[in-house]
Amino acid sequence: MSVVHLEILVEEPSMEAFLRGLLPRLLPVHISFEIYPFQGKDDMLRKLPDRLQAYSRWLPENYRIVVVVDRDDDDCQQLKAQLEQIAGRAGLLTKTTVGDAGWQLVNRLAIEELEAWYFGDWNAVCQAYPRVAANIPRKRRYRDPDAIQGGTWEALERVLKRAGYFDGGLPKIQVARTLGKLVSPNTNRSKSFQVFRDVIREAASY
């Protein structure tokens, strides 16, 4: 049965803002989606068991659930295992447990944060904020978007401030809304973005 709708759970409003710009450019027009933000990772992990229990009672066969969480400083494998356990207790079949066919839910991590996905497409950042240095991806600390040390949103804030943007601090939702419409799904260098993108495309191909 072809997938017709995605239910997407994210930990905070900036990821919602980003995905609302990205997903219409990534999904076929016949697949709808809705995004539900929590108020941070702690809020999400606290409420997720009840939310998934509710889904397990009504989820249509042609719907899929996508859970997106920032890794932050957590151990990647432990965080993923925690999410898998929550889904399993709710009785939902995850992509990790059943493979490519028949899964109802998939867990994906932004490593370490959403802002790594912006560093993965620096052309989009330059398009939105033309005064930033175009050579940022060639500098050693930024070559791997998923391995930037000290926090990716802090790194982005520093770069933008040096270029004369957002002296009062990074407006995360505003930036997410802007870059969600510009980031290229096909050329992003962030591995965690690529893994997220590929599972969205896989769900859309059913």
C-alpha cells in the first residue's frame, strides 16, 4: 500500500520551521505531512511514550512516523536505542527492527544539531547571508559538518556575527525558516542529513 502521509515528531520549533521549508521540495505532491514540535529533547523523551502509544491505536497502514532528535552530547547508539525501546513498547514496528519493508516508524538523529545540516550546504547559507565567508567548508574545523566541536549552533552564530548578522544572538527559528527553503536535498554534505533525506525518499517510494 502506497504511503500517503508522514507524521513527523521533532524536539523543538526550529526543526519544524526548517522541515516546513524542506519537505515540500523533497516529497511528491501526493504525500502530505504534519510536523509536531516538542519543547526540547527532555520534553520529547518524557512525552514520547504516551504519544506513540496513541499512534499505535489508530495509525493507518499507509501512514509513517518519523522521529527526529538532535544528538547533542549524547551517545549516538544509546540515544537511538532509547528511541527504539520507546517505539517497541508502544507496539510500533521500526525500520531498525523490521528492515525496509513494513516499518511504521523510523528514528533519525541530527548530529549533533540541526545547524550541522546548514554547514552541510554552505552555498545555501551564503545565499541567505551573502556577507559570510564562502570558504568556511574548507577550514579544518568545518570540513565535516557532523563533527564540528563545541556546538554547531554556537559555531553558526559566531560565523554569522563575524559577518555582521544577528549581533543580539542567533534567532534559531528565523534562520531555520530561511534555510529550510534553500538547503539542497541532493548536495548536502552532512551525513546525518543524508540519512534523514534518504529515509524520507524511501517512505515516499512505497
